[in-house]
Amino acid sequence: MRLFISLFTLLTIHLFANDVKTCQKCHPIIANEFQQSFHKKSTVKEDAVHKAIWDKHPAKAKGKYKCAKCHTPNATKENQMHQGITCISCHTIKGIEEHTKSNKNIYESKDKTFYSAEKGMENKKVVYEEKSSWFGLRKKTIGSPYHDIDYRNKIFYTGKICMGCHSHKQNGKGFTVCKTDDKGLKDTKTNCISCHMPKVQGSATTIRELFMVLQGLEMHQNSWQNMLT
């Protein structure tokens, strides 16, 4: 039991401090795919086009990196800017504020609250729960012990979720530098995500395998303690 508590505490403490590496423990396949994504390579360190534009931006001479809110949203220090747009960057978006110059993502302030989309789960929030039967010999877990999964956020079912960063950008002169066509934005079947991030077959998490191992270790530990006492 102590082993389980130690691992649980360790992972929980570092969940927000060490984003991708922490997520990789339970979502290895998705995390490995992420390493090759444009989101991961959104920084000036890995995106050559973004770097070329930033190098000519007047704000660079003043040391004011104005692109951080979208290109490195979770970086609070310069040495974290290599992280780019991470798992937490998107899965904690609570809503979108619309503005003339550019939109803004509103992030969830509650710890360990993640949003996602799943057909058939639109009105549900999954909170971790452990159920025991057969006098504790058989255990069934629901959800993740590291974060809640809220499927009720409607923007995750359309292209609206992308519009905090991918909508438009207007400069100080009122000129629209870039803009994404919002046609079909509210369509739940065909939108930004269905093309750019389509669901594929595979394992989303190894969390069940992990807890089978931990449960086995706990049972073996208790057996040896009973034999010795």
C-alpha cells in the first residue's frame, strides 16, 4: 500500500510541473506521437518559420516575447520555452474569449481537471473511483487517479476549441496578419479536429495495466507480512 501511495503522490506533484514526461507514464503512445507534432515544435527553437518572423519583430529588441500565449502557453520561465504547446495546454482550456486583435484561451484554474471529447459521454464527468469485491481481492477502477476527465465542455466537440490561437491576429495598425476560415466551425462531424487530429485505433492509456501491477505488488506484500507475523 505504501508503494502505491508513494507513486501516486510523486506523479500528482509533478503533473503540472513536468507536463509531457508525466503524461507519458500513462499515455506513452500518444506522448510519442506528440513529440513529432507541430504543437510540440511551436517554439522559436524548433519552428524555423516562427523564428524567422520573430527575429524581425520589433518586440524582440525590447526582450518582449509576445507570442508566448499561443506558442509556449505553459512556459513561465525562459528555460521552459522548449516545451511548446503541450498536453495540458489544450486539455485545460475552459473557454475562449473573443477579441478584435486576437482571441484568448481561458484555462481551468482547478488542479487536475482536464477536458476531452468522447461520443456518448457528452454529459458526463469521470472522477476516479475504486470499487472492491470478493472481500477486497478483486478491484475495479474507474477514471484516472491523476486527473478528472470532464466530457461536458461543448467546445471540445467542434473546431471552436482551436479558436483561442488559430482564429486571427491583428497588428497594432489594425491590419489582419492572419485569419482562419471559420466555415463549418460549429460542425460536430467535420471540423478542424476531424481532419488535423483524427482519432485512430490504438490504446489511449496503460493506466489499467499499471494498476494491475500495483495491486499485485500490494497483495504479495501483504501475504509475506502475514506469513512473518
